[in-house]
Amino acid sequence: QKEVEQNSGPLSVPEGAIASLNCTYSDRGSQSFFWYRQYSGKSPELIMFIYSNGDKEDGRFTAQLNKASQYVSLLIRDSQPSDSATYLCAVKDTSGGYQKVTFGTGTKLQVIP
Amino acid sequence: DTEVTQTPKHLVMGMTNKKSLKCEQHMGHRAMYWYKQKAKKPPELMFVYSYEKLSINESVPSRFSPECPNSSLLNLHLHALQPEDSALYLCASSQDQPQPQHFGDGTRLSIL
């Protein structure tokens, strides 16, 4: 059973701080990793994706991937109250020919004004 | 606004009704997905269509029946649902693996 683990939170950070969200995965062969943001009652929205070891930056968001340690993280700089949401980590299944991703249970982020 | 459009946004139906959920995308994506999401849980994959052919069925009960009429459309036909089927049903699409999936706004389904 392939697993994607996230701390459910809530993770509370003050406005303007850096929020650090972490995710570990069990399938050592996984190659594709995604972060989604989901506001309460809404659908998941793609924030970042990363395929290679290292950092990938997009505006206030940075995704970090370490395949040797099997973790992927999302950093949110200058956190805003509008960033308050559940962040879902998703890892693509390595089974041949499949488009399946496994989602973590999500981390709830609260940005305190 | 999302580029994956789902209708209806809300649906209330009795256990004996037949209804359909619809999903449309015009991004040229060749893979389309149905997910079910219960409150405070992650999306749970139901079906995957790749190039209009069903490629994944995650052991979903037969009261859910998917259909992919063409590369832009995906339907989910519902019949004789149970109260525990009440959930947010999400459609997603992707260019192909390993490209990320883009979700529609979902249909919130309530079974009476």
C-alpha cells in the first residue's frame, strides 16, 4: 500500500511568517509530486509540481524535493490570511501506464493576522 | 474560475432516482478523472479515462457508471445511490502522465 503522510495540523503561523508544510511518501520510485490548496467547501487547486531533486520557486511558494529521504515540502513566504486552507500533497503512482496519484490527508494551515 | 467545468454544482436525489454528473474540459487534455471526496478527507480516485478509454476503475460499486463520449466530456451516471454516497464529486483532467491534474469545482451530491 503506497502511502503519503502529512501532519493534519492545524499549523498556525503569524501573518508575514514562513509556513513550512511537509510530506513523506513510501514509494521510493515516485517521480512526480504535486501540492494542492483546498479552501473549505471548494475543490483542490494546483499550487506547485516538482519532478527533480532540489528547490522550485514560484512567487511566494517554494517546493523542495529530496528523493533520497522521500520527502517533499512546501514553503510559503510572507504568509497571508488568504493562505489559510488545507494543503494536499499528491504523489504519482509508479505503476506502469497509470495516471493515479495518491493524496495525503492534508495539512490545515491557519495564518493569524 | 477553472478550466474544467462541472454541472450541476449541487444535486439532491432520492435513492431510487437516476441522475448524471457532467464534466467538460477544452484544454486538449487526454486523461480525465472522477474523484469522490468526503468532508475532511482527501480525494478518493474512482475512475480514470485515458484517450477516451477506461483505464482505471478503483473497485467502484456498479451504481456509479462512467462514460466518456469524447475527449472533452466525461459523465458519471448515478442510480440507486445510498446515503453514504453523499459527497463532493470532483472531475479532473491532465495532459497525460506525469502532468498535474486540474480539478473542476465539483458537484456536491446529497442522497436522501
